[in-house]
Amino acid sequence: MAAHTNTQYSREQRWSLHGMTALVTGGTKGIGYAIVEELAGLGATVYTCSRNEVQLNECLHEWEKKGFQVSGSVCDVASETDRNELANKVSSFFDGKLNILINNVGTNIWKPTVEYTTGDFSFLMKTNLESAYHMCQLAHPLLKASGAANIVFISSVAGVVLLDTGSIYAATKDVNCY
């Protein structure tokens, strides 16, 4: 029997994002945190944001110790002003070019549908849906300038399967919205 040669390669040999730039909204916890780590671990230079400055600084310090190229700033993506400022910071940081936009931010208010207020509705729509749409508009010139662009929306199974997450959250995370 002939000897079998090993054709498997390490992750580093198969995948590399060296030279690529990425913006991950809400990158300091949960899925966003894991995405930042993965992109940075593959060699991308990552910019992220969080509403929580203390948490952001803690994460930036951790990533620096790991040797990752990650920067970030405080931003509440529910605020149009904050989104505009974030886009300007990212444009400046990456010299007007961006390869990857990850619309990760999402939040929820857990209560029965009949108990939602118009303020609850507005907050969830601004945070989960409007911010992602607007970030795409703001990032478009940067993505186009890079010549190799990708946009990722983090959705939820709650958008297609009945879960006890609340009807407004489900509507904002419906994969068919995009």
C-alpha cells in the first residue's frame, strides 16, 4: 500500500487576511467579540466600536497583548451623529478604504408584544435595522475604493422561526429584510 501524503494545511496556510481592513460594529462582546478575534487572528486590521468605553478599552488592551491589530472608539450606532463620526474615524484610520463591514450590533427588549411602547419600537429599529442600513451607505465609498469589499449582516434565527424573543426584535433580524 502506498504511503498517504498529508495534504491538510494549517489555518494560517489556507486563510490569510493580511492587508485587509475590517469594521465590526459592537465588537466587544458576544458574536462581535468572536468576529474581531477571528478577523484579527487571520491578519486583518480591525476597527470596532462599543457604547461602553470601559469595556472597549479592556478589549483593546487584551487584543494588544495578543498581538492583534485592533483599534476602536465609542459609538452608539442608534445615533445618526455617532454613525457619521464612526464612518469618518474609520475612513481616516484606513486611508479611505475598507474591505469588510460587519453589521453586528443588535439588542433586544424582552417583553410581550402588547407591552412594547413606541419608544421601544423606535429604539430597536434604530439600533438593529436602521444602523446597519445606514452603515452600508456610509461605508459604500470606502468599500468601493478598496476594490475588494464584503458586507456581512449578523441576523438571527428569530427572524424566521417563532421564538420568545419579541416580535420587534424578530422583525429587525429577518434575513429577508436585506
